[in-house]
Amino acid sequence: MTTPAPAHRHVWVDCSGGYTCPGLVMAWRRDPSGWQAQVALVRHTTVFVQWTPASALHPVVDDGWDPTPRRP
């Protein structure tokens, strides 16, 4: 048995039409089908909160990009 990731985490959520939407995991639960996350996600200009299977979530990976300007 694996334990889910920390409770609050930024993720990409598989949405309908083959799109991914940005989301924030708010809580976890386990049911007979497996782990689910309660996710707040943004589609267009609307925020939804829904239970989503863990298989539809992809963690946001820090690519090291830093928008802060560097001084010489």
C-alpha cells in the first residue's frame, strides 16, 4: 500500500477533451476504487472543487525557473 502525497499540492488535472487544468489538492480519501483527491481546479474563469481519481493527477515539477531578475 502506498501513501498519497502531502495534502496540499499543486497538480495538473486531466480534464475532458484531452486538456490538463491547474489544480490544488485540498484533501485525500480512499474508497474501494483507490485513492481520490479533493481538488480545486480552474477551467477558463471558473473554479471547481471536486473529487478526482489519483490516476488523473500529475504533480507540478519545479523546473528551476526563477522569474526574479538577476543583478550582475
